[in-house]
Amino acid sequence: MSNLVKRLPWLKSGLFWRTFILLALLITTSMAAWVYGVRSVERAPRARQIAAQVVSMVTITRAALTHSAPDLRRELLFDLASNEGIRVYPLEDTDVVERYTGGNLAPLVQEQVRAKLGEDTRFARKVNDVEGFWVSFNIDDDAYWLMLDRGRIDRNSGVQWLGWGTVTLLLALIGALFISGFVNLPLARLTAATRAVAKGRQPEKLPEKGPREIREANRSFNQMVSDLERIESDRALILAGISHDLRTPISRMLLEVEMAGLDPEARAGMQADLAQMDAIIGQFLDYARPDDPSSMRLTDLSILLQEIVQDTARLSDVKISAHIDEGLAVMGQATDIKRVFTNLVENARRYARHEDGSPIAIDLQCHRDSNVAVIEFADDGPGVPQEALERLLRPFTRLDVARSQANGAGLGLAIVDRLIKRHHGKLQLDNRSTGGLAIRIELPLAQSPRNAGTATESNAA
């Protein structure tokens, strides 16, 4: 079975077909073994039966011809041909004879007939282009051919066996098809429900009936979905509480700092600390915000990226160059996509700064590759140690050098990765050969926004 899966890669993706192929191979092998066993067991008895039948017909025909009156032999031969399907012809030296072949029974039949009629008995499949079962016999010094219809000898031919086997195998395979479907139906339902949960939808409750294992699995899954729904509701309540209960005191503290009689340097420091606290809370909320598939809209990615380039170009410490293909559209949230690149620009400003204070060079490329939009974002900073690249996408992760020079909760790239996954995209990090961090983003393309008339969504965002 494993070799079959290697030769047919499409079997890897379908348990239904793997189950069906396994049942089909089992049924086919069992039928082949049964047919071989039956034919092997019946070979000798069937050969004896055919030989006895042939000997009996030859003996009766020879006796009838020997003891009949000469003037009645023509009428006797006519009766034998019309009623019994037995024809008798003189054996001539000029006869064109084709040897008799009856499969694996032929040697046994010929051996047993010769043992009864004599070793000089001949067999033929055709004589003078007339097909039948031909066997020779002698009356005194004269030799004759006795011809029988082959249907009387080979009643169950190989073609008949093949036909019966094909019909039986076809019925068995149809049964295997239904069995495979019946066995895999609960798993297919569970898979569909799991996909619905992964996409943020509420799946239909799985039926808690059938075999014990299926009942327990469906019951556990239904309980898990119920727990997840409750957790999602609790999380939304907690996020709302954090936003209200923490940001309200921060706003009050900002007002008090502004009205307090502090020197400008102390006031600026406290305002910066409170602004940092507010930004960290915002990052927490962005990272923990639940998915909302219903908010996905057709968005003109090309226009959105051009707006991001224009906003970034206004920053004094950044120099950005871009090449963006036109007419690229994705299903997504314009606000989230903007947040992705805002975080990337901010990440570059924090960690790719130059010691001499020169502007950070950012290169943004976007092009179509088959059915995805490929976005490449790169800076000219020092880059990241290769072994730390994977860790950067984990929440609350910052490199040691970042801890000493930048503020934040270590959620910037984690938020980017989470937002890209919400859009069913891919995110890859790598170091440029010329220095700096390179980020590759792939987003699945949707239909052209020119036909949908929703390109203004990015502007509204």
C-alpha cells in the first residue's frame, strides 16, 4: 500500500480513496485466490467427467454404427447429428487438422480418453476448417472422426469465468465504495467542522450517535467548540475591560501631568512614559483582537501600498524606494494591512538605525506571482542573527540589543505575523546579502478591484 501511495501522490490527501483502494485490493486478492483454488480442486474431477463423456459417446456411436444395417446407417447418422449434435466423418490422410487445446484440462482429458480408446486416438480443434471437438475412433480397419459441439465439452470457458469474475468484482467494488464512504463520513464531518472553526465560523453540532468511538469523538469536539465560544466571549469582555479600565487612568494621569506645575523636562518624560504605556496596551489589544472573517472586503492592494509609501516618505529618518505593480487586489481589511506595514516601518526605525544618524533606506517591492501578491520589504540595517530569525515572530520577544535601545512589548512582528495569517498569507524573514533584514509576504489575490468598484475602501481607511 505504501508503494502505491508513493506512485500515486493524490492518495496521500484522501483517506476515503486509501480505504477504498485497500478494500479493493483485499477483495480482488481474495477473489483471485478463491477462483484459483476452485479451479485447482475441480481440475482432475472435471477432466475425468469430460473424458468419460467423450468415451461414452464414442463407444455408443461406434456400437450403433457397427450393429446397424448398412441401409439404415445414413438415417442413423442424420439422427445423431440432428438430435445429439454428434457428427461422424471418415478420417482421410489429406485432412487439415488443428490440434486440440483445452487449457490446463487438455492433457488430462486426452490421457484418460487414450487410456480407454487406445493410444492411437487423435484429437483436433479443427478439421478442414470446421471447428468443434474432434476425436478419432476405428471400426475394424476404417478410421473415423467423431465431432462434438465444443459447448458440450467446455461448458465453463475462460471467457465465462472472466465474465462472472468481472461482475462479482464490480459488485464487490461498489460495496467497498459504500463501505469506505460509511467509514469515512464521520471523519469528513469532523474535518469540515474543524475547518469551520479554523476560519472563525461556528460549525454545526456533530451528531452524537453511531459507534462508541465516533460518539465520544463528536461529543468531545462539540464540548471543545462550546468551550472555545465561551472563551472567545470572555476574551472580548476582558479586552473591553482592559481598554476602559487602563486607558481611562492613563488619560487622567496625562491631564494631571499637563496641569501640574512641573518643569518642562520632567513633564516631557512623564508624558513619554504614559504614551509608551498607552502604546503597549494598544499592542496587546491588537495582538489579542479576535478574527472577524465577515469584515474582509475586496481591497486594492496596489493603491494601499502607494499610500503607505507616501506616508513613510514624510518621515525625516527614512528614505524609501518602491516598485508596486498595478491592479493587485486582495480580500482583507485595509486597516489591518496598513497596520502591518506601519509596524514594519516602525520596526526598521527602531532596530535598523545608523550610528551616524543617516536616514534608514527601505526598499518595498510588490508584484504578482501566479495567484498571489508577493511583497518584499527590506532595510539596510545590521540585520538579525540567523538563529534568532524564527524567534522574532514569537510574542514578547526582543533581541538583547533591542532591549537596551528601544521601548515596546516585543509584539511588533508578532502582530504582523498574526495579521498576515488572518489574511491567509505567509510571512518569511531573512537577512539580505548586502546587510539588513528582508521580509517576504505572500497574500492570495482576489478579482480585480476595477470590476468590483471597492478600490475606495483603502482610501477611506
